[in-house]
Amino acid sequence: MKPGELSRGASRLLDRLLWYGRKYGHIHPNQKKLGKGLGRSQRDAKGRVVRCDVSDRMVRVYLHELKSLVEVDQGGDGHPASYFFTAALPSELTSGLLPG
């Protein structure tokens, strides 16, 4: 599967994981943090700006879609999961990542 064949949400999640890898050198955000990062602001019926985060379930759906590009190592009780990119991810996407 190529990044161009992904759904919009899965593509945004892949971009977010790549961002974490470039910024921190490791990828350990919890699902709630990923959902918040994928969320967006929108206006409600009264015109107020409200925050709409992506649910944990949708993050898992997007991760399932990315299973050929991203491996998830479950962290266990009290520890966030670790995310690793597979060899199937095109090298032009990972060129700015730190080794490891």
C-alpha cells in the first residue's frame, strides 16, 4: 500500500507519526494524544468554536489501515505504545528521521 492510497484520516495519522519521529526521535504518544493531534476546531450551531478530537476507536481504525507501514508495540499497563515504521514505508517520507 502506498501513502497515496490511504484514507484521509490514515494519511493524517501517518503524517503525525512522522512528525513525532522527526521532533522527538522516538514515537510514544498515547491514543488520546494522537486523537487530539488529529482533531480540529469547528463552529457549533451557535457559532462558537469547539474542539473535535478523533476518538480512540478511530485512531485504532487508522492504525489498522496503516498496518503495512507502521508496527505498533503495545506498552502494557501505564505505558504508552511504541510505533515503528516498516521497510514498506517509502524512504522519501522517512528521510528526516533520526536513525533507530
